Amino acid sequence: MARTTSETHPVTRVVGRILGVFAILMAGVWGSIAGNDLALSVGAFGSSGTYAVSECHDTDLRRNNSDYECDGMFTPHDDGQGSSYVEIEGAAEDYPDGARIEMQADSGGEPQPVGFWPALGEIWQVGLALMVVGIGIAVLVDPKKSPHARPETTPRDRVSQAFFVVGAAGLAIAVLDGVVAIAAGLISLAA
């Protein structure tokens, strides 16, 4: 009698785990950058100040997506003496020349716009990164059980389930952020 098994080839399993770890690491880096930008957007840390726009221009030559780069001076509010020239790559919008925007800057990075809309623009990224990290770790930790194994819960099962909950929470955060953004956009259009 021939044995049938649903087990994957060892090379496929190893490559899958390597790709999974890579996805988890990339999502972790993306989430930490978005988390830092979110903290700046809500004013949790950094120096608050005003960014005086000299000029903004679209760097996307295809013109189907906008990718704005702005030049200007950032002046911190605390002393007003530390004005510095700052180039913002991937600016949130095409700010008009001469515009003055409230921003928050960390100790060496480019300033980040402060307020409701900039924070919404970061929350979904944090949520999706949390989802990828949570579900990715859950899948990597999830023990492979034989169909004949007893249905008892192991510590690995509990860890895997906890990370699935983290992933689901990240997805919920991203979806809720989208719902709030759509509702706020509709309200601002109606006003």
C-alpha cells in the first residue's frame, strides 16, 4: 500500500521559512518607521516648529502618481534660533510656495506634518505592519501536528494563537483607520 502524505518537501519548507522571516523583518522595519512618523505626527516627541516652503515639485516623471519633494526652512518654536534648510522627500502634498506648515522634527530627521490627517496617514501603515508581523510569527511558530495527534493545547499553540490575535488587531486598526479617513473626508466635503 502506497503512503500518502501532505507534508511539503524540506527545501520548500526551508525556503518558505526564509521568505517568512524576511517578510516579518521588512514589515517590522516598515512598522517602526511608520510608528516613529506617527509619534511625530501626534507631537509625542521631537521639536515642534514651522516649515516655510520654498518650493515643491513632483518627482514622478510618469505623472500617474504624485511624489512631491519640497525645499524649505524648518524653524523650531522653542528658541527660533535653530533654523535649518530641509529637503522633504515624499512630502504629503504639493504645498504652495511660501506656505508655512506646523511640523515636528526628531533629532536629525526631516520634519513631519502634525495633525489629524498626517496621523491617519501613518496609522494604517502601523496596523498593516503589525498584521504582517503577527500573522507571520504565528505561522512560523504554529506546530505541525499529525492528524492522529491528541487535540491538546501546547505552549507553542498558545504563542501562535496570541500572535494571530496581534495580526487580527493590526488588520482591525488598518481597517478602522480607513473607515475614519473616509468618514472624515466625506464630512469635510459636505462642510
